Amino acid sequence: MRVLIQRLTKASVTIENSIKSQIGKGLLILLGIEDNDNKEDIEWLCNKITNLRIFDDKDGVMNLSALDTKADILVVSQFTLHASTKKGNRPSYIRASKPDIAIPLYEAFCETLSGKLNKDIGTGEFGADMQVELINNGPVTIWIDSKVKE
């Protein structure tokens, strides 16, 4: 399971000219799922995300977490995070899970993250053509893979 986390001032997801979700100060999480992902990956990532100290404290030092700041969260599924560009110029997405595996894991990830934050989170719509708008704050962008754990 891979996430690309962006600290932001605000973000929204629009589907078919209608805003599905919008948030204020917080995090946009792009989530990529592969077949061997499971509940342990979800638990590890959600703990890492909620406790990641990437928000400024009163001295302007990144020392506060999403829990500390009661940050808003927007989670968008993104199979392209598992793109392989090893061969040729057209990315291969063979490692990305198909909907029958990915949708339940995506939903479990969102539910787990919401529970750890003790608040509702915004979401996209799995498999939809989404337009994502955001204002990246910093910019701060962090990539995490539950299989690598760097």
C-alpha cells in the first residue's frame, strides 16, 4: 500500500461537475493499493499518517501531527501510484489491485483513518474520473510505502 501525502491549505474533489468532498487545512492522501495489501498495512499507515509531525508549531517548526492540529483529511484512490516505468514509455499498472480487492481495502483504510482521528474524512469515489484541486502548504509532500517502511 502506498500513499502520497500532501500538507495543504485546502482541497476538493469534483466528479461530473459536482463537488464530492472539500476540506480546509490538513492533508490530501493519494492511496494506491496492490493485491498483497492487508489490514496490517492499513493499521500501520493510518498510525503513521495520524502521528506524522508535519504541521508547524507556534515557533514554525514541523512538530505537530494531524491529531494535534485536528487536521482535515481527504483520501483519494490512485492506482497510478503503482505504475512501473521500467520497460518502455507507457507505464504499466499491473501491480495495482482490481476493484474487487481494492474497494474493500480503500473503504477499510478510510474507516480506520476516520476512527483514529475521531472525525469524518473526505473521500473521492473509487474508479471515478475526479478533478482534484489543492493548495499545497509548504510545499510538503511525503511518499510512504507500507512494504518498505522507510
